[in-house]
Amino acid sequence: MMLLLLFGVWLNSASAANLGVVQTEGGQVEGQSHRMGLFSTVDVFKGIPFADVPGKWEKPKPHPGWSGILKATKYRDRCLQVTLLQTKTQGSDDCLYLNIFVPQGRKLSTNLPVMVYLFGGAFLLGASNDVAVLGNSLYDGKEMADRGGVIVVTVNYRVGTMGFLSTGDGRLPGNYGLWDQHAAISWVRRNIRAFGGNPDNVTIFGQSAGAASVSFQMLSPYSKGLFRRAISQGGVALSPWALQKNPMALTKKIARKVGCSRKDVDVMLTCLKMSDPVGLTLAGKINVLLLLGKGVVMDLLQLAPVIDGDFIPDEPSQLFHNTAHFDYLAGVNSMDGHFFAGVDVPSINKKNVTSVEQVEGLLAGLTKEKGNAAVSSAFGAYSSHWGSAPEQEVVKKTVVDIETDFLFLVPTQIALQLHANNSSGARTYSYLFDMKTRIPGFPHWVEAEHAEDLQYLFGKPFSIPLVYFPRHRDVSRYMIAYWTNFARTGDPNTGNSRVPVLWPPFTKLHQPYLTINHNITKSSVRYDLRSDYVTYWTKTYSNLPSVRREEEEEEVEEEEEDGGMNREGKLIQLSV
Ligand SMILES: *[C@@H]1O[C@H](CO)[C@@H](O)[C@H](O)[C@H]1NC(C)=O
Ligand SMILES: *[C@@H]1O[C@H](CO)[C@@H](O)[C@H](O)[C@H]1NC(C)=O
Ligand SMILES: *[C@@H]1O[C@H](CO)[C@@H](O)[C@H](O)[C@H]1NC(C)=O
Ligand SMILES: *[C@@H]1O[C@H](CO)[C@@H](O)[C@H](O)[C@H]1NC(C)=O
Ligand SMILES: *[C@@H]1O[C@H](CO)[C@@H](O)[C@H](O)[C@H]1NC(C)=O
């Protein structure tokens, strides 16, 4: 007992430095110090405001500040959004807060690299402190900060109707969620030195809609000089779900649902501006049941960034000159499209046969804009390795490949190429994450599902060791090493952490990528990721003539509420 007590006293005196009260532009904040190792702690600040409570569909405004010391020890509300099952809403308008994780050794840290995380959730849901597992938020930055020696910042931004409603013109330009992200990154740049960070060494990173957001932040002319590097995990601005194509039609549909349908758009907007945010948020939900075999999940992901002539002045593919000075690391999970495939073609996860007709039906849904010719062309490309009597597993995996390629992999490869081709000295890195899934109940052939990379990057195998095996700690250690080295130097191989294998840069002429799993060896470096399929979609497919299909737009339209909870829940999980 006495010995323990003494040990405790010694531990406290051996304790690492901590920041105590920090002066920010808005006032003083005080966080909490968490012990990690014998001589290491992480100072955690939760719920620091980076902007004022935003006006409805207005850009974020500076926070007026506070007097006294703000106790930054609790996460603040998420931005108003539908719940996972979309039956009600949660969160608040007062949501523009961020959280900071600062690693400390025996001496107070200074000049640390900074990594700012943008959460995913289909631009519809999510928060800086999302998905608590055993009381530990998935995006808790302590392990990354401690193991990688970087400051981790996680930020909130508006989502759904409140974050992305747009008329596609100056009346309601849209992109409010992107402006929030921009305000958060700017706050970090102005204030992080007081926390021991280097404002010239900021990396933004994100997954899914957060990864596409990272890409949009890079493309925006407003980001010049704001940060230095960027990481996209499973999404880019070129992804077909990342940009709203017909914002006015969606705004009218939402107006109908909240009783604001008016012939005159200005009158409709006045009505929308007076409507209850909860009703507006619920009106932005998505309903999988509407598909009834007629469309694909992708069609339902509608509230998203727009070309507003301002933050995003042009088609994303025309803005890559703006990315030339950022180092960029981007990749996908090998089965990023699996959840989507399971909703669009449910038989892939069951004993049921997945038929040629089902594969063609999926392709028809994805390639609507090109009509029937595209279906046989794409089917030809994807069945070329089938032989005369393909095993069911081959057919089912093909369905997953189609969704992964279309929604994630091909757009990411194009973004990497456009970045590398435009780069002026900045570096480009490409990866494929292919750990076997840990989600119970899936067929044995399922590899890395959408978002399954995050648990390793955020060090869950270390913070909740009982639910993981040693191989999970291996991949977690590798990812944290590559990611934080990249944040420190722009090169994932160089920095504070040793890496298992040299990851070569992606260039104009060579397209290597690192295959990331628990066993990284020389043979994990491969070349030309799915290049036949990248070529198919970018050359063959894009050269097919487009067809007009106006009726189709209306099909996924008339709303029937309720029921089908499981399928809705499943869909939302996949878009985390
Ligand atoms: C970024 O941080 C690393 C490590 O602290 C340092 O070597 C590098 O010079 C920094 N870069 C800038 C632009 O300050
Ligand atoms: C650089 O980016 C622009 C878009 O800003 C794109 O049109 C162009 O093709 C890219 N350059 C190269 C060499 O790929
Ligand atoms: C799948 O197979 C089961 C059992 O054979 C059958 O009851 C069910 O209707 C099938 N489902 C589909 C979508 O074909
Ligand atoms: C990038 O440049 C390479 C080499 O010139 C070229 O083959 C490739 O098509 C370019 N990619 C894009 C997307 O422009
Ligand atoms: C790791 O991969 C190498 C080939 O890259 C293979 O020879 C070895 O058996 C693998 N080890 C494990 C534990 O899977």
C-alpha cells in the first residue's frame, strides 16, 4: 500500500509537462492532462469555439470572445442533423467548436506539426467526436498525438440541410459546411502556436465526405498558404457523390416537404428562412426504400458541396492548379464500395445467387447518363476475367469492385494524377488499404470496408486493446507512423517514426502505391492500381455519348416515410 502510494507520488513528480491555461484570440482556455506513458501525457482541450453561432445559411462569423477561463473539458453539441435511423434530429445550431490534443514529454512541446481532422458522414451526419466505442470517441486524437508527436485537432462543421442547401445561384450559394471547415483551419493557423504547434506545418486529413472536403479545401482559391499538406481517405472532390448536380431541384423538393412550395423562388426562400431548423433538417433525410430496385444508393446522397462561383469557382477537375503547392497523400480501402454494393445488390452478402441481370442492373443504375450502350460496354469490361462459368464469389466481388471503382477508386486515381501532373515540387503518395474486415456476419472474402481504416489510424488497437489482436496493433503502428511522418516532413518515410518499407512517391510518369495491412514488406509496393479500370472509366466510358433522361430524375422522388429501418440504418453506417 505504502509502496503503491510512494510510486504514485513519484509518478506525479515524473509527470510530463502540461500547458495549463492557454491564451487564444477569444480568451483563455483550460483543458485536461491525460497520462499516456511514464513521461508522456496529452493535453486535451474539448469544445473551443472557432466561430460564433452561425446564422441560418450564412457564412461563419468570428466569435465575440469571452472573459475568464473557458473550461475546455467537454465535447460540445454536434451540428444539427438527422439521427442514424433518421427518425429524429440531434445536435444544435451552436456547434462550431473544435478539440485539440497536444502531446507532452518532460519539457513543454513547441513547434509541433498539426493535423486537422474533417469527419465523414455523407455531408449529412457526423461530428468531431463521433461514434463512441466503450466511452472512447472514434476520433479521439490522444493515441495519434502521443505516438506520432503531432497536435491533432478535430472540428465540427454544418451538415445536411443547414450545411449544404443551395439554389445554385447568389440567393443561397451553399457550401456553408465548407466555409465552417475553412474557418476552423484558419482558427488553427492563427492560434495553434499558443498550444505548441507550428502554424506553417498544418496538414488537413479526412475520410469519406471528410476526404472529399479535404479535396475541396485544396481546390479552393481561399486556401492559398493556409495549410501545407492534405490527406484524403476514401473520397475526393471528383467522386460522383461529392458534388450536387441540381441544387435548385433539391431545394424545391425540401421546400415542398416543409410547406414552403411557392412559384416565386424568392418567396419560397423567405419561407424557408423562417422555417424551423428541425423540420428543415428532417426534410433533408434520405430514404433507401424509394429505390425499389429502380436506382442506386448514390442517387440519394444529394445534399453536398456545389460549384458556387466563389469557394468552389469551377468544376473540381479544372481547379487542380490550386493544389500544386500542397503535399498530397490519398488512397482508398480495397472494398470501400462494399456497403453500397450490399444495398444495391443485397444478394452479394447472402447465400442467394448474384445473377448477370443483377450486375447489369447495377451498372444501368450507375451509368444512367450514358444509356444502354454503357451497360454492355461496362459489363464487358468487368466480366472479361470471368470465364464461361464464374464462381459466385467472383461475381459478388465484381459487384463490389464496380461500386468501389466508380464511387472511390477511379476518382481518387484521377485526383492523384491531376495533383502530380500540376505539382510544383510538392509530393504525391497513393495507397490501398486492404485489411480483412472485422465486421461480423460478412462473407469471408470481404476485405477493408468503408471507414475501416479509421480505427487503426486513431490507434484503437492500443486504447481498447482487448478487442484487437497483435496484428491490428501492427497495422495501427504503421499507419500512425506514415501519416504523422508525412505531416512532419511531407514524406511518409521520414520523421520521428520508423516505417516498415519505403513508400515511393506517385509522379507524372510512375504510379506506385503502398498496400497497407499488418504485413508490409517490399512486395507491398505495387504499381498502376487497377489501371485497366481507370482507363476504362476515363477513356472508353467517358467517350460514350450521353443521353437525356428527364423522367428518371422524378422517379426517386415521391416520399413515403417510415419502415425499412434496418436498411436505412445500414446505409448510414456505410457513409460514415
Ligand atoms: C515542420 O516541422 C518539422 C519538424 O518540426 C520541421 O523540420 C520543419 O522545418 C517544419 N516546417 C516548417 C515550414 O516550419
Ligand atoms: C492541371 O490542372 C488543371 C486544372 O486546374 C488541368 O486542367 C490540367 O490538366 C492539369 N495539368 C496536367 C498536366 O495534368
Ligand atoms: C434468397 O434466398 C432465400 C432462400 O432460398 C429466399 O427465401 C429469398 O427470397 C431469396 N431472396 C432473394 C432476394 O432472392
Ligand atoms: C498526367 O500526366 C501523364 C503523363 O503526361 C499522363 O499520362 C496522364 O494522362 C495525366 N493525367 C491526367 C489526369 O491528366
Ligand atoms: C508477409 O508477406 C510476405 C510476402 O510479402 C509473405 O512471404 C509472408 O508469409 C507474410 N507473412 C505473414 C505473417 O503473413
